[in-house]
Amino acid sequence: MQVYEKSTTNTKTFPQIWETLTPGEKDDLCIKFYQRKCAKSRQGVWFWAKGMRKPQNPLVRDTIADIVSKFIGEKCFADTLFPRS
């Protein structure tokens, strides 16, 4: 028998999600970005969180969406995390 697990989709942008995290969670998330080679510095993540910059590479955006999805327990998509202006 299959077990059905309802997955929810998060439609917040990266800056909105970032603001809901505690300082410890922010550090943990940054470490995950470093491990997967999505970010090179905390300052880069800070620019994403302030909406000043967005990752340009689609593969990096998809990887970030995957990391954030696993971290917060809800499905996130790259286009909602980093919407095109």
C-alpha cells in the first residue's frame, strides 16, 4: 500500500524566507550553500536576501531552490525564490 504524503508549495521569495529564519538557521543554510558551491561568501547570500542580486545561472538557482526546499520542509521553485524583474 502506498503512503500519500501531501507536499506543500512555498510561494515566498528568497528575501521573505530569509527574514523568517533565526540567526542560527541562516548560518546553517549558508553552510549548505557553500557545500553545494552555490555561494562563495556570506556577503553573496546577504545580497540575495536583500534582493540586490540574484543568481544568474539556472543550475545554481535550481540547486538553491532544492536546498531551501529541504531546509524549510516545503517545495520551493527557483522562479518564485528569484522572480524575474
